[in-house]
Amino acid sequence: MEDSWVNLAERIGSDLHLELSGPGSRRAVLVRALRAAVQDGRLAPGTRLPPYRSLAADLGVPRSTVADAYATLTAEGRLIARQGSGTRVAPRAAPIRSPRVPKKVPARPGAPAHDLRQGRPDAASFPRSGWLSSARRALTAVPSEAFGPGDPQGRPELRRALAGYLARARGVRTTPDRIVVCSGFAHALRLLFGGRVLRGPLAVESYGLAFHRSLLDAASVRTVPLALDEHGARTPEPESLRAVRAVLLTPAHQFPTGGPLHSERRAATVDWARARGGVILEDDYDGEFRYDREPVGAVQGLDPERVLYLGSASKSLSPALRLGWMVLPEHLVEPVLAVKGEREAWAGVTDQLTLADFIAAGRYDKHIRRMRQHYRSRRDRLVAALAAQAPHVTPTGIAAGLHAVLRLPPGTEGSTVKAAARQGIGLDGLAAFRHPAATMPHQDGLVVGYSTPPEHAYTAALEALCRILPPPPGTP
């Protein structure tokens, strides 16, 4: 039995390898191997072991050797032998594990009692049945080659579906060969700037996600803040931003302040890019969700050779899908694919195929329409609660997206954010999104996500929010 092993899969119904090696008699080696399997949990409590004759034949040893090994472990309390039911692992034979020194891992904060954090769609509204139907149909029809190494540009089925949908719903001018599938907006930034397809400095809006700025910092890209007003980001001025050749905007619904980019500034920014030989990165993170009118088309439609359109399924479906897309000028497609490499390592093929069918079958449009009504209702309830309980606090920006900014009396943002934390309310102050080099005056505010709480908890979340809002200015 020296340096041998036996697989008990056929005998016990699951894979189990016993290593039969080391010094001692055949009986001692078998006892040691079985004991180790019970101790570390590979033989789970209640597992039925093979009869003496079967295991002895597998090992090429006398039946008495197996019987003696079973008897030893039974005496130890690790096995139970009963007439008519064979020999089983004792229920109380829990795995014995070596004590470990606990690693010092930073504790993650638990979910707040009232979750009003921005950027999270309603998880309960994910279209499970429609997604399952599309997955079944897509996987049935797809050729076998789809399950080989992935195409770094993305599945052609998804690129074709996206080209049609984006043209129809967002006014994007493209063809499937100009679309590159990625895992989301952050992945797109890493490819474009981390891979040196584009270089800094990059003009950005004075308010945005600190996480995105950190990605750019890691790629040694300097970001230059653009001031914001009621018409959106101000057009880059050649004299003050002489070295800038790229600008990142959220034109449909500025994140997080909530205003759209004015039509004149849209045209002026495209003119700037043409004159400077630059590009515009258009982050269309929630462009489908406009509630007071039809969604405004993408800036990309004004000049497909100067605007990179970046979108994802994170807000419309779920961030768990890890699916995004870049609609690129023709001259940038090959450089981006060169950075991605020969094999797709980010976006799963099955999810790409499912989304392609989900769009082609009209389920994506149906889901967007349903969620547009759902989020509009959520926002209306927020506005009504504020009007009734805190009329001096009003949402700013357009009726759109999955969050709202609440303007606060000057000097009250910090204390209000602390009060929210004490009451178990998850939200952010507007200052958390401010570019550290921004020079425009800061207005106190809260960024409130109204899409996250489950329906049964939304009213309580709104009541909790109104309780921690500061009183009107001048109130004693």
C-alpha cells in the first residue's frame, strides 16, 4: 500500500480520495487515511462507507484489514456500525481544524437601517423571468464556438443589438464594429487611460465620483475641474486649459448635481474638440431615466469621430452583470482592442448573449419603461414628503435618474450627514463628490438615492430622512 491511493466515488456517491502511504501496517495506514478524511470533513457526518468486501477488493487487502480499521474508528466514536444500515460516519464527528490566528481585516460597515445611498438600482425589480427566457433562448441558438476563448471586442450578437438600440433610444450614430464591450464605466477608464490610448490632462466636472478620479490618479492622469452652473459644465476655455485634449462629461444628467448640459454648450464643446484635435468622453450612466420629458439624445450624435460614448447596464439592470460598452471613433477601436489583449477576461459570454436577446426581443425596452414609471413614483414621493415635512428643502436639477440632490441651508451639510449616520440613514453629502481643486463656490446639499430601499421600507426611509433635515434658516 506504499504511495497508493483509492477513489471511493463509486462506493459512496461522491468524490473522495484516500491517500494510503506512509509507515506502518496495512491496517494502520488505512486507519490513518480514514481518520484524516473524517477529521477534515471530506467524509461528512452520516456518510455511508463501502462494505468490507467492496473496499477490500478495491485496495487488494484482506477483508479482515478493512473490518479491523472500521472497528478501530468505531471504538473512537468516529464511525457507527448498525445491523442492516452498514457503517456510517458518526453525526458528532465534526471536522477538527487547527486553530488559526485571526487576520486583521478592516471591518466592512453593515447595511444602514435606511439605505438612501446613490447609484444603486432597485435590486428587487431585476427582470428575472425575462432574463431567464432570454438566457434559455440565447444559449439554445448560439453556435458552439461561443464557448471558446472570448472575443475582446465582445460578442457580435450583443454589438449588433446595442448598435440598433442606442441609435433608436439614445440617438447614437454607430455600427457594431465601433462598439467594444467592457465590464462597466470604470473598466472603460482603465482601458482608455491606464492603457495610454488617451492621455491626460483630462477636464472633468467639478462634482463627480471620487472613485473615478482615483482610477485616473492611479494612471497618472491629472484631472482639471470645470465649473458647473444651471446650464451644466462650462465649455473648456483654450487659454485656461491649454494642455487639455479630452473632457469627461455627464451631459444627460450631471452627476451628482442633476442638471443637463445646455444645447448651446453641447455644440460648443464639440466645436472645442474639433478645434483642439481633442475628444469628449460622454458618460451616459442613466440617460434613459428622464421623467419630465423624453430623454435628450446623446452628444455623440453630433460628432461620432470626436465623442466616445460610454454606457453600461449598471443602472438600467444591475451592477452585478458587469456589462458595459464603448462606442468609439473609428481610429480608437484597434488601440483599445490592443490594450484589452487577445482574450476577453472581463465580460462573460453568457451574459453578453443573454443581454443581446433581451434587447432584440424588446424586453429591455419594456423593462426600461417599467422602471421609468417606478423611479418617477419614488421621486414624486420624495418631493411630496419634503413639501409636507421640510418645505424649505427642495430637490434640485431635472426630474431624472435614481438620485436627487437636496439643497440645505448654508453651513448645515456636515452636521446633517452626521445626524443621518447616527440614525442609521445611508446617504452622502454633496461635498464628498467635489473635486479637490474645484474653485466654484460650494452649496451645502445631500445626495439621496431613492431607488435602493425595498418598497415596504421606502416610506419609513423618507420619514427618517425628514427627521434629520435642518430647520429653516432663522429658526431658534
